[in-house]
Amino acid sequence: MSLETKYLGLKLRNPVVASAGPLQQTLDGVKSIADGGVGAIVMYSLMEEQIRAEQARQIAVEANHDDSFAEALSYFPSVPIRAPGTDPASSAYLRLLEQAAKSVDIPVIGSLNGATMGGWISFAKRMQDAGASALELNVYYVPGNVRIPSEEVENLHLEVLVGVKDAVSIPVAVKLAPYFSSFGEMAAQLDRHGADGLVLFNRFFQPDVDVESLQLEPNVELSTQFSGRLPRTWISALYGRIRASLAGTSGVDTSEDVIKYLLAGADVVMTTSSLLRYGPSHAATLVSGLEQWMLRKGFSSLDDFRGLLAVPNDVDGAAYERQGYVAALTKARGTYEEYSSASS
Ligand SMILES: Cc1cc2nc3c(=O)[nH]c(=O)nc-3n(C[C@H](O)[C@H](O)[C@H](O)COP(=O)(O)O)c2cc1C
């Protein structure tokens, strides 16, 4: 039996990939994830704001204009440039990436996170030079300006992708949010503009509200299995319709979640929350659960069942999705019918 899969043209020993997360912030963390049994590792993200702030500092130092330096920095959000006594974030990132790529025998993917065009994009080349097997470009952009037309948002994603693709020769995957009026067309456009893979989906940062302090509460919570449903829906709609690889990220807790993504058509299945919850060795549990299921079902390779439950190629996708919705609602009405008779 083979669990091998291809992602971004890279051959992986199995389809479970560590998505960008905090465990990757140290070399020991990266090694423990690799030892845990994943097929590849995505590093945590280096942020556009960090690179821009460092570039502004560099320009100011070279020009030796203290006043303009302070002014230049004021253009950028207050992401710390560096903790006292440490290297700039970008140098530390590159050094860790280089060490990670040399220390583990699986592909290490660099992660660049930003949402505007600019000089920071050229940093992608430095990640390539540091030994990244591929790049994941996280375009985290929330159109907070409520007047921005959807076409502008879509074009921004394409421009950033093309900028990064122009800077490197290694494969580039785009991690993005589901919130487009026609997500399928956005995915197809990214595919046409050279994305080697799509990572579905970014989790949208939604702060909670503390009703006592009357403050917003910023937090990133670990996902639950339910959050795998949206990415799976889109992976199953895109399977066989685009050239780019498909990665599912969100809601993986057990090997069943991995299997569901593969049945939908994913090339790889990523996880952060489960590695944080159970430790890096959980990857081996996910992989062995997948293996046992394949044995039970008589499958000898992932290609035997990948995309088995994807939206069939010969159907109208919109009608198919609507049909699923109507069927689900009809079933739910039957399930909860007794509530309406009890209340009458
Ligand atoms: C604590 C934490 C840190 C994260 N850091 C990053 C990051 O640096 N870059 C990124 O693209 N995604 C980051 N993510 C998102 C994950 O890579 C992943 O896409 C998301 O958590 C959904 O997957 P999960 O359900 O397996 O957690 C982070 C998630 C968590 C929980």
C-alpha cells in the first residue's frame, strides 16, 4: 500500500501536512513535527508588515536621516520590528528556514503573509534561497473599506500572486479566505495566473466581545471538526476543474477528517489545531488511521479513492449545491417536525 501523494509537484510520503503554526517557531519544534510523521511542513508566516518596517529602517539607516526614519516607520502598523537584543524578524526567519530545510527529510514550505503589492514581495526569493521547497502565500485581506468593489479585491489577490511567482522559481500555493461572491471563479483565476496550489481556507479573524470590560477580545482559537465542512465543499467543487493542487486546512481532529478531505478531492490535508491539542506525534495517529481504513476498504493508493465524493464533472455545479441544500433542509424539517406539533 502507498500513501504517497503529490503536492505542488513535490512528492510527499503521506498527505498529512503541518499547516503554518506556532510549533514551527523553533528548530526543535520543526524537528518534532517531522518526527511526528507528517508528509511536509509549512513554516509560520513572515508578515508583510514586518518586512516593510525592516526595509524602511534599512533605507533610513542608509540615508542616515533620523527624522525621515521616524516618519517612514509611522506609515506602518505597529508590528514589533524586533525584540530588544534580537535579530530582525526576517533574518531570524530565514536562518530558521535554512536550518529546518537542512535538518528534516521532508519538504519545508516557507510562508509569506501579506495583502498589498510592494517591495516586500521580493522577500520570496530569499525564502527560496534559504532552502524552501515551495512557498505558501497567505493573502489575508479583509475588505474593511466597505466601498471596495469585489473585482478590486480579486485583482489584488492575482497581482500579489503574480508578483511572488515572478520572484521565484519554486512552486507557490495561495492560502485564501472563502469570502468571494464566486469563490470558484476566484480559484480558477488564481489557477490561470500560475498558482501551483490553493490552500482552503484561511480562518477569518473574528474578535469576540467582553461584555464586562466592553472591549474586543482578540484571540485565535483552535478549530473544531465542523470547520472542515466549508473547505471540503469547495474542494469537491474544484476537483478535476483546475490544474492547481488542492490543500484542505481546518477542522482535522481524527483520521476520518483526513479521509473526508481526500474523498472530496484534496491532494493534502493540513492540520495545526490537532498538533497543538495532542502533540506532534498525532500526525502518526492520523496517518495510521488512514492506512487502516484503506486496508479495510481495499484501497491500495490514495488515487483509488481521491475525489470519489467530489461534484461529478458532468453536472451543473450550482444546481448540485442547491439540490444538496434542499435535501438537507427537507431532512431537517422531518427531524424537527415533532417540535412544531408539540408547540401547537
Ligand atoms: C496559534 C495559531 C497560529 C497560526 N499561525 C499561522 C501563521 O503564521 N500563518 C498562517 O498562514 N496560518 C496560521 N495559522 C492558521 C493555521 O495554519 C490553519 O490554517 C488554521 O488554524 C486552520 O487549521 P486547523 O483547523 O488545523 O487549526 C495559525 C493557527 C493557529 C491556531
